[in-house]
Amino acid sequence: MSAAIPIDELRAQFIELADQDFAGYCPIYDRLARALSGDTDALACITEHRPGSTRTAVLLLGATHDLVLQDPGSGLAAIYRGDSDADPWPEFRALLLGRAADIATTMRTRTTQTNEVGRSANLLAVYASVSRALTRHGDDRPLSIIEIGPSAGLNLLADRFHVEYVRGDSIVSSAGRSTSPVHLRCELLSDTHFPGVTGMHEIVGRGGVDPAPVDITDPADARWLRACVWPGVPDRPERLAAAIDLARQDPPRLLRGDAVADLGEILRSVPDDVFPIVTSTWVLAYLPREDRTQVCALIDEIGASRDLAFVTGEAASVTPWIPPIDAERLPPGAEEGTPTVFGVRLWLGGQSRTWAPAVCHPHGRWMAWLEDEPPTEEPHG
Ligand SMILES: C[S@@+](CC[C@H](N)C(=O)[O-])C[C@H]1O[C@@H](n2cnc3c(N)ncnc32)[C@H](O)[C@@H]1O
């Protein structure tokens, strides 16, 4: 049985989430996280069921949301949908105390699997940056995207979405067909020239590896994806639903497996006339530090003998191989939410280069474009 998380640790997780991620973005969870952090009885009723200790606070909110989605007539469901502006705390607390065992069971059997399609706006821009680097080296191969931790694999369909990159009211650049059912809007924060997705090579392969791939054709799995979305944030539920519908027409190929154990074999199976891009967004934080190090070591080992790129969209702390970004390069607004640093490690002809093209909102709401040109080749022994 998993160890019980101490109440004080859970309290601290909620305070950090409220301050760092919910304030000014998700008022419902901001209210609930602050109320929870001050309610020892509510916290204790969960911890006594020993739900495990990794990112418990986020999982608790998701597990409760899963129950809310199963009772659409409840007052809490109306608040979560935006049909009522009543205080969510009294009903939330009653649900938590009444269904603590069920919530803890969900927390033991599920992990946070938020499949945030807003990140596709950032990914497309970064894939284009990789493509332009390839073109500069005379390489016009099409791309095969291999996603570590794809959840349901919705971001593997990035090039089938319509994206508008905007500054204020002006559309600076766009990607994809405007007839796509999935529309994304990404605010450009920096004044740096944004090259858009120009020059992007065609994506001809897409697949992923996840210990718990989400099956969008299974109603409970699809509901869990919805439960992982923070309620009351405009557009998120709609674009998730549209992406699920799109993916159901042609589900991406997802393997049940592990980034460290299975990535090597998957990469080696990619034909030489296709350029593989391994992608991870908000996955490495869920891996132990030694596994994160091993994933990068594996990329470097394989990259030394076959061309590839590793695109990461993660918190800076879990990708130490990406050069740090000076705070003064970040425009105002970039501090909202835990920033996602997009990094590229590109291996071409046995030489690697690493750069950070962008810093983004964790759900792709905004992007500060930093640079396109990779630095000079890094020596590797
Ligand atoms: C927060 S979700 C992010 C999903 C998706 N990458 C996105 O950005 O929308 C984290 C995902 O990482 C997966 N994951 C956790 N440990 C993993 C591992 N060792 N190897 C591969 N995937 C893993 C989880 O199952 C989950 O689907």
C-alpha cells in the first residue's frame, strides 16, 4: 500500500498551486485550493485513505471533477460548467467528505493525464523551427513524431488543428486549415520576429508511448480526460471535445510502455528516409530524476549514430540540458503560470546543438518566441 501523504505536505501543494497556477486563470480551483489548504478535516479525510503522494493535490481535484461529471444535475456541475456563479466550496467539501473513499480509489488507479491540445500551438512552431534547421542543412526529410507520455495522443494531431498566433487583435500568423474543428489561439508576447510555422516539413508518422494510454473510444477514459481539465477556463472543454472527435476518426497509434524502457526500440524502427522528432510535454516532471537523465542519455546515444530531434515542453527544472533563459529575455506576462520552456536537442551527422525556441504558458495560451537559429555545434566525446 502506498505511503500516506502528510497533511501539511498536501496543504502546501494546494497553496503553491493556488499561488502559482490557479490565481488569475482558474478562479474555481483558486477558491477550492485556498479553502482546502485551511480545512484540516477535509484534507485528513483524503490522506487517511492513503491515495499516494505524487502530485496529490492536482489528482484530488481531477478525481473529484470525475464525480462531478457523473452528476451533471448537481449544483457543483452547474458551477463547473459556468452556468452558476455560486461559491463552489460548500458543495465541493460535502462531496469530498461523502465520497472520500471513491475519490481516493480514483487517485490510486489514475494519474494526471491532462491532454492539453493548446500545447499544439507551441509544438507546431517548434517543429517548424526544427524543420528550418534541417532545411539549412540540406535535409528535406518528412517528420515522424514520437511522443513520450501522449495521454490520449491528441497533440499528435497538431498539424490537423487551426492555429492563430496573435498580438493583441492582430493575427500575426496562422497554421492549419481554417475548416479544422479544433481552433487554437496563441498570444505572442515578445516583439522578437516570429517566423510562424513556415518551412515545416510534412508529418508522415505519429505515435506515442505511455504507461497508461488513454483510449478515447472508452467512455470512462474519455471522461477522465475531461476531468483533468480545470473547470471554468474558457474554451478548454470545447477544444478538448473537438480534438477527441477528430482523433476518434483516426486514432493515433499509442503503445503501452515506458519512456526509458521502450523509446530506444521505437526510435530504431523509424526508417532512415524519415526524420524522427521525440516529443515530451509536461511528462518529465512525472518521472524520477534518474529516468529523466536516462531519457536524455538515450537520445544522445542514439543521436550520435542517427539523426533525430528531442523537443521538450517542460518546466525548466526537469530539462537541465536546455540552456537557461535569462529573466530579462522574458516579456511582461511570461510569469503567469509555471512557464513551459520549449527546448530542442537536434542531432545531425553525429553533432548535436541545443536551443530554446520559446517560453510558453503551460496550456499554450501565450508564447514568447525567443530564437530560431541553433547555436554552433556542441562537442561530444
Ligand atoms: C500531464 S500528462 C501530459 C500529456 C501530454 N503530454 C500533454 O501535454 O497533453 C503526463 C503523461 O505522462 C505519462 N507518463 C508518466 N510516466 C511515464 C513514463 N515513464 N513514460 C511515458 N509516459 C509517462 C502519463 O501516463 C500521462 O499520460
